[in-house]
Amino acid sequence: MCLGVLAFGCLPLLCAQQAADSERGAGTVSLHSDQTLQTRVQALEQEVTELKRLVKQLQATQSVVATQSNEATTLKPGDSAKSQAADSTRQDRNTLDFLRDTTINLGLDTYYAYNFNQPVGRVNLLRAYDVLSNEFSLNQASVIFDHPPDRDAGRRWGGRLDLQFGQATDTLQGNPANEPRPEIYRNIFQAYGTYVLPVGKGVNLDFGKWGSPLGIEGNYTKDQIDYSRSFWFDFLPFYHMGLRASIPLSDRFAVNYWVVNGTNQVEATNGFKDELFGFTAKPRKTVSWTMNYYLGQEHPDRAPAANCGPIPVQPGLCFTAIRPAPDGRTHIFDSYATWQATPKLTLALEGDYFIQRLWQNATSGHSSAPAHVDGGAGYIQYQLTPKVTVATRAEYMSDRRGLFSGVSQALKENTVTFDYKLFEGFLMRYEWRRDFSNQPSFLTDTQALLSREQNTATVGLLWWWGRKQGAW
């Protein structure tokens, strides 16, 4: 009983103690909660600060995107396709600008000739291009890529490439005496780059290989007065490789200067560099005059060799030195003029003097005696109608010591030509030509029997197309 009374009496005390403990625990929990809350608030404040920074970055980015989006939203339906079409048009325009400034031209030169001597092998001697008779012949097929300078457009450079195939190719580029490796360049008639120096009226510089302007006649038949070429065209140089300059001093007068490997030499046969000094003048609107002086040394200082030792070399580049090498000079005086007497009548005249020595100075066993060729040609052309033209050529060549023909002789020829232009780009040319000499020089129908003359009748058919205007 005492124990129950004691327990009952102690119970209030125990409850009071528990209440006190509970109050103390609640105070401790409250203190910890405040600290935790403060920590969380600080963390939240840091996060808010970071979020504000990120929001500012996003706002700046969205502003740029919105501007682009606004620009994009202003496009009407189909504008995207138009933009792509505009880009394509600009690319096409660049291509068209290139094609507009570049001409691609093609020509076909064919003929049938009949030699009344009926020569053995059907060969026309001393002809440059119409070398065969009683045959249908392809004289030449030509492709020309021409991209001339255009100073008005701010382009001072240009270039030209002429490719040639056919019989004329062998005439122009087939002599191993001048070219050790003619097969490399055989089909390249011209290949040169041009730059116009911004000096005075513009100094025109060409570097590469070009057809020789020595002599009034040129390579492309459509631009010539007659179908066949003169003796002088066949004798004077066909092409040169090097640098040439044309310096216009006025609208009517220009000075010309060249430095080249030699005559008909892409690869030089000696170390001498030939030079040309000349001018072109136009004293009147209807008159043009060209004067040239050419100084060269055409004798090789090397000869092909069969064995160059164990070190390999390219084919055709094995040589043995010629010691001493002939050093005689070549001098060419060439002048020609054209006069458009009336809109239908054209007159032209050419005069040439060619002299060459084997040795520059005479010594024991070395002769400096000159061999020379002189003469000229005259031309008359008259246009009867827009489609019909008649022309004639008379020519004389004194070939002393046979520099041209291999025989000392006086060569003469007369040619009569009748042109009928069916359309622009298609020309039929009929020609009668008589060659004659004071020495037997032309083939006959009897082997080894030569004649002093040969007569030929030729029909030439010429086609050309392309955007290049005027003479090629």
C-alpha cells in the first residue's frame, strides 16, 4: 500500500519533469529550424542571382534571334526559292561573263587541187599548204580559244590558244632541222599570254608561241586574198617563241620589239637570242604599213646523239656539241602595205630581203659568203557583189644559192582567185595558179624529169564559226 501511495504521489512529479524536458526539446528544435531556414534562404538568394544573370544572357540571345526571325517573317511565300534562284543566277552570270569575254572559234579548210603536170606521187612542189593534187584533202582543222585583255573592264591580262590539225600542221611544225622534238608542239600553232602594262597608252606584252607576222600572208585561209600561199609565206618564218612588245606612241603609230629563240624554234637550237625591231603605221584611215628588221643566228650548236651515258634523259634530249659551231647571222628586211582604195577595191604590196651567212667572219675553211633571197609580191582584190570577189597575185623571188628551193633560180607565179561566199562562215574559193622558173624545179609524170613550170586548178571549201570578229 505504501508502495502504491508512493507511486501515485510520484506520478505528478514525473509528469512535471517530462513536461519540462519537452519544452527544452522544442526550444532546441526551433533553434535548429531557424538556422536551416537561414541557410536555405541564402542558397536561394544565390540561385536567384545566378538565374538573373542567365536570364539576361537569354534575353540578349532572343533579341538577335527575334531580329532574324522578324526579317525572315517579312519574306513572302516563294522568296526562299527566289533567293536560291538569285544565287544560281549570279553563278550563271559569272559563267556568262567568262564566255562573253572568251571566244571559242572553229575552222575547217578543205580543198581539191589538180596539177596539170600530173606529177609523180601527186605532189605540188614549193607549195606551203596545197601540197597534194588530184586528191580530196584536209588542209587544216583549227580550234581557237581567245580571251583578250579588256582595259575598260579593268582586266589587263588575256591569253590565246590555237590548236591545229591536218596537212598545214606538218608544214608549220614539222622540220626536225629546226625542232629537235617537233611532235611535242606539232598541234599547237599559237599559245601565249598577254599583259598590258599601264604605261602611256598601254604597252602590250605577249609571252609564248605566236604565228610570225613577217610577210603579209597568214595562216588562216579565210583571211587571205588567195587560197594558196605565196613563195614568200613558205620561205619566211612561220612562228616564234619568246617575248614581244608593242608600244603604241599614238593612235596611228606603234613600235614593235621581240626577243625570241629563233625562227621556227620553240626549243632553241643555239644560245643566241634573235631580235626584231619594227613598227606599224596607219598614215591614213585606208592605209596600213608594216616595217620589220629581224636579226638572228639560226645555225645549231648541237646535234642529236644516240648515247648519253647511263644517266637517263627524256627522248630527244640527247645531244653532242658542235665545236666550233657556225655563228653567221641572218638578216631579214620585211615591209608590206595595204591600201583600201575604195570600199570594194583593195591593193597590197610586199617587199623582202633575206641574207644569211654560215660564218660571221671568214677564216681558213670557214666561208662568210652571203646567200640571199629578195623579191616581193603584189595583190589586187575587188568585190563585185556582197557574195562575189575576184583577186589576183603576182610574185617574184630571186633565190640565190637556193636558200628557199635548194637551187639558185628566179621563181615567179601568178594566181587568179574567184570567191563565192554562200553564207557568213561558208566560203567557196576557186583558184588558177601558174608557177614558173628559169630552172627545172617542178615534178612531172616522168620520174626524175623536172619542168620549169606547173599549173594547178584548186577548189577550196572553207567553214568557220565562233564569236571572234574580223581576222583570226
